[in-house]
Amino acid sequence: MGGVTGWCAGFLFQKVGKLAATAVGGGFLLLQIASHGGYIQVDWKRVEKDVNNAKKKIKKQANKSVPEINNLIEESSDFVKKNIVLSGGFAGGFLLGLAS
């Protein structure tokens, strides 16, 4: 059961990943073409300011959520240890799903 669900998850992860990468890459390509053609004017100073603000917020949130992440990791490792056969099958199936 773990292997089958792992394979399904891996297969879907692969397909969704390819679709997301294509969408993001295509979006960037269209933005570059529009910028080069003069249709879009980018305010790079504002972009830099917004990116710096986002980095500050992410660092602040990351520092707050460290205990929660450690707790989640501990609970996950306990689950894997208790259900090693199911977890091993899922992991193997997931890797096979990614490869197919």
C-alpha cells in the first residue's frame, strides 16, 4: 500500500512540477519580451526595496517558527520509526513515481 501511494504521489509531483516550471518560465519569458519591446517599464529601485522588505519579513517569521518546525520534524520521525515498512514502501514508490 505504501509503495502504490508513494508511486502515485511521486508521479503527480513530477507532472505538477513540470507544469509549474513551464508556467513560471513562460511567464518570465513573456515579461522579458514585453520589457525588451518597451511595453513594460520596470522600476528596479522599487523592486529592490520590496525584495529587501520581503527578506526581512521572512527572516522574522522564520525565527518565530523554528520551535514549530522542530516539533513537526520530531513527530514525523517518530511516525516513520513506528511505521518503517509503510514509510519505506512510500519512499521507494515515490522515487519510482518521480522516475517514471
